[in-house]
Amino acid sequence: MTGPGRRLTQQDIAKMAGVSQTTVSLVLNKRGDAEARIAPETRERVLRVIRETGYVADPVARRLADGRNRILGVFTYEAVFPAESADFYYPFLVGIEECAEEIGCDLLLFTSARAASGARRQIFNEESRVRLADGCVLLGRTVDRDDLARLLAEGIPFVSVGRRDDAGGPVPYVGADYPPAVRALVERAVALGHRRLAYVGAGTGGESRADRLRGFYEGVAANGAEGRHLPPEAPLEDLVAAGVTAVFVEEYADCVALAGAAKERGMEIPRDLSILTLGAFTQVDTDFTGFRIPRREMGRRAVQLLVGVLESGGTPQELLPCELVAGSTLAPASGM
């Protein structure tokens, strides 16, 4: 049975008809050579279930070219399993799996590309099996530029989750639109009387970090505030000495650490210091103000875009909006 509102899939039809998903796909695609191998009663049973349920094949799935394996690869630059609901990668994987199921494709997780001596995994090595899949979704906070360049050069279909800069050619991706979200948070802080703001984080080392820092400076300039950039290891004393009243923190773990340091100092959040998070976060005791990255939606969209690349080529590039979270760690500046 399917849940309320969930679209029927080929897998659902296969279960109801007591056949394999491949059989359902062959019946739907009306391939003469393949249908000749399907018993007439089996074919009629599949068609009867389709009629009774009102099933309509997903047009994206039907666009996939014949002759492919219907296998989509997922390559991760960091280990992602076992994945828990609180894990950074979990929503991405959920979205990828949901969409792959809907279009009747299997997923192949590439795990043989082991990291060595602390280095990130590499797609291309002596054990690489990336070409087993029709195309690949890339996951990683930072994706190796040489890998991207080789994928482009060799014409291997892929879509990266996360905005990627040019790698000898435009890179297909779906990412989060960080700058507008950060600018909106800066505007909210300034509206509450905050004039001295700080961005705490690397601000480099990946497109997502650079995008967030850029959004911070754009917001500061647009709202007539004073902004400074401090590294994640900057002590709380530096912020206090600079008269900073609102801190925009790149990594969620640093948000938690900063809030802890403020508490030890006897400061109250947000009365004495407002803290805003600019990254993915999980539910903890502190309900931080910030935004949520549309990770599940990005996973789903990556699969949809990859199907489009397989069907007609191209270099899709999309950014999805982040959802602002009101939270409880932004308050009017002291003295307002």
C-alpha cells in the first residue's frame, strides 16, 4: 500500500502484480523484443493492475533512453554511513533515494575509493567503477576540482550537489542559494539595532563558504552596518572587545561552542550577544536563529537534473532558496 498523497511507482505496481520491476518497465515501454519473452498472462496481469490503480508512468522516467542500466551512482567524498537522521548527509540521501525510486532507477553507492593518509576520497583510481552507472551524483562539502575536470573531459554524466566553480568548463550542479539568506539575516539584525556585526568562519575552502561570506558583506554594505570577518578559533574576548553585538557563524558546531563560551563568561544569549547560524543544524537545547539548507530537495533535484543530462545533455545549474528560521538567539541590541 502507498501512503496518502504518495505517487505510485513502478515498484508498487510490480508488488501488486507479483512481478519484477523490470517486467513492469518492459510492459510500459512496449519493447517488442522484450515483450516477446513475457508470458501473455503476466503482461495482462500487469496491465490490469495499471488500469485498476490509474497508474501513470513518471514522464521523467519514461524519458530515460533505452539501453541504459537504469543505475545512478552516488559518490561521496566523506563517509556517510551509517547515516542518522541528525547527520549532515542524511537528508541529501533521503531525497536522492526518493526520487530514484519514483523514476524506477537503482542507486549504486561508490565506496571502494578509500581515503588514504587523511586525504579525501578520489573518484578516479585503480579501483574506480564510476562507469558502471549511467551517471553519478556527487556529494561532498568540497569536491575535488581535478575530478570535476576529468568527468567533464571524459563526458561522464554527473551532477554535483552544491554550487561548483568552473573546472575547465561549466559544472552541472544544484546548490543552496546562500547569499540572499545571509543578507536577509543581516537585515533582520540591523533592524533590531545591531550595528557591529561579525562573521565567524573560514569564508574560504569551498564555494558554499565563500557564498555565505559574500552574502554577509553584501548585507552589511546594503544596511549601513559595520562588519568584520574572524576565524572560527577567534576567542569570545575578541568579539567583546570589538563591541560586536551580533555574530554570524559559518559552522553549527562553532555556534554551540560560542554559546557555551558566552555562558561560562556569564553572558546571556541573546540579551548580551545574538548568535545566528549559517549552516545545517540539528535539534539541540538552543533554538538558534538562522536558516535551513534545503538538503532533501537538493538531493531530489540532483537526480532529476541527472536524468535530464542523460536524456538530452546540457549543463544544468540551479540554486534552491534556504528557509529562514526565526529561532530564539536574535534579540534587539543592548540598549535598544
